[in-house]
Amino acid sequence: MEGGEDFWLIKTDAYGTAVWNRTYGGASLDVAYSVVQTDDGGFALGGETWSFGTGWDNAWLVKTDDNGIIEWNQTYCRSNYSPAFCLAKTSDGGYVLAGRTASERNFGDGDFWIIKTDSFGRMQWDNTYGGPGEETAHSVVQTIDGGYAITGLTNSFGEGGFDTWLVKTDSNGEMEWNHTYGGANDDWATSIGQIGANGYMFSGYTRSFGEGAADFWLVKTDNLGNVEWNETYGGKSEDIAASFAQTTDGGYALAGFTESFGVGSRDFWLIKIGPTEILATVDIDPDTLNLKSNGEWITCYIELSAGFNVGDIDTSTILLNGTIGVDLGAPTQIGDYDCDGMADLMVKFDRSTVIEWLRLADYSQYTGKSLDVNLEITGMAAGTPFEGVDTVKVLLKG
């Protein structure tokens, strides 16, 4: 340990026993807020440093090998106060960090700040988003379309106090849309994720709704950020969620602390929520579609998450991209087509109908010979909706 506070990384085995631990830092304050495992088995840590960079508070990205030995590090600064509170890997092998930087309008306030880097942490671009007050980003995720979704808090917009703010950008960090969520009091988001191709979900806490001083808050939106449902969980005292994850059965797990339950003033609290929608693994055959091709069917293999039976699927409810139904005259069959020990339901769609639907899209902006297109399969299994997505290559020329 070098200074007052350092980054600290601990590697454990499957039973939580420490295998090794490392510290990273300098003579001053260095705080890690987020870690991801990298494709090479190493780790990337994001946070803030007062030891390196400009000498003020800088965002800091540290990359290690699989033994925690530092390989490289980079600092980023937009103002005298520029911490990064969250980190995610990107599809091109790089990283995206988000946090807060002092406002370009009023030094005492702050804006959302997003930084995109290459695989060595070299900044490719950065951007800020905010209003006349204060904004701080707490979570960022790369979206299916290559853009980014950032969430945190704002008192520039919304209903009152600090509200949750969700910003959606394109792949270059240009804002596409934004929404606020909350009531008369403080309502903060601390974690965000994209739920397949079916919208976004964030968790945090609310003082405007629920039972107590503060409750766990889980909000599901559509692809444009419009609320589809939200739930609160808690007691009479403060209960604050720090993070959530989607579980393999299509439900959710929330973690944070509670003052309402447990044996102490603040206890760790883990909540498991049942699925509102079943996750499905979808494999569409063929993987490549020629818009000029002939054929009778497009075949789809549907596998439900653990605990659900594909025999419970009502084939009459299955839709491709919400419009094309299964060819009910074609054969259907249950088998283990991908040899993973779990049953798949094979269904077929009329090939000409799918091709005609694909032809309706405007591909004039694409100059290449092919384009990857997401095809979404939805339906009902024993009264519960399911959804899965597969990507096929559409040949635009030849």
C-alpha cells in the first residue's frame, strides 16, 4: 500500500478463499469503484486517483494480467473533479467509463461524463450531458445497437430533489434521448442493464414511493425509456439497493443494505424476484438469408431457461419480430438439437413471408454486401411470456 487509500483487488477461488490480492496507487487518495474481467483473463479497474494525472481528481483505468500484475494504466481529466464511478467492456475490445465532471457552466455543479477508450485505455472520445444543476453517472452499459445507456442522478430535470436520469447515446456518444424518473423526493439509480432487445432495467432506491424512509427500487422501461413497470421493496427504515443482476430463470436479484430487517443497524440484503418474462435461447436456421432466395421455411429452435419446459409453449402465440406467426401446417418437434442436455422446440416460419418482411426495411444507408439483423422470437409458455433474439446475416447484394 502506497498512500492513504489505494485500489485493492482480491482474487478468490470458487469458495471465496483468497488466492491473491494486490493494491495499486500512489501517495494520495486512489479509490476503485468498478472491476471487469477482460477477455485475456486479466482485470480492468475503474475509479478515481489524486496520485497521478493532473494532480487533481482524475478518472483512473488500471489493466492487470490474470495474476493482478499491472500491465498499463491511464488517467483522464475533464476538470479539477473528474472521477469515474463505473466501467464496462465494449464489443470492440475497449472500455467505457462514466462518472461526473465539474460543469462547464458552474464549477460547483457537475455533469454526466462518459469516456470511450481503445483496448489499451487510450481515449477515443468523451462527452458530457447535463443541465444547470448537478448530474452524476453511476452506471453505464453498451447497448445492442452499439450505443450506450447511462444512468445516475440529476437535479436539473425531473419532479423534485434528485431524480434518476437515463441517457441513451449512439456509438459516438451523441445523445439520442433521455428520461427522468422519480417523485417529490430523492430517487437514485445505481445500476443499469439492457434486457435483451426488450428495453432497459435499473435499480437503486426511492424516497418518493414505497413503505419507508428509502426502499429498494426496480424499474423496467421499453427501448425508448418509457416505464413499463416498477416495484419497491423494503420496510419502515432505509433500504438501499446498490446493484441488480438478471438470473438464469428470467428473474432478478437485487443487493444492497437494509436498516429495516436483520440484526444490526445496517445489514447486507439480497432479494430474489421471480421472472416476469422467461429468457429463451433462439437459433434461427439458416444463419444467412438472401433476399432473392427461394425455399419453403425458416426454422427456429427455442430453448427456455432452466426450470421451464418447452413442452408448455403454445405455438400459436409464437411471433417473429412481433408480426409473423409460426406456420402451423409445418412440422414441430421437441429434441436436443444443440446437444447441451436441454430440450429445444423446433418451429418453422414461412420463408417467403420472412423475406418479404425483411425487404420492407430501408437498407439504402448501408453500402456493404450484407447486414446483421436481429430477429426476436416471443411467445407464451404456461401463461408466462418468453423472449429470445438471434442475429442473421442478410445479403443485400448478389
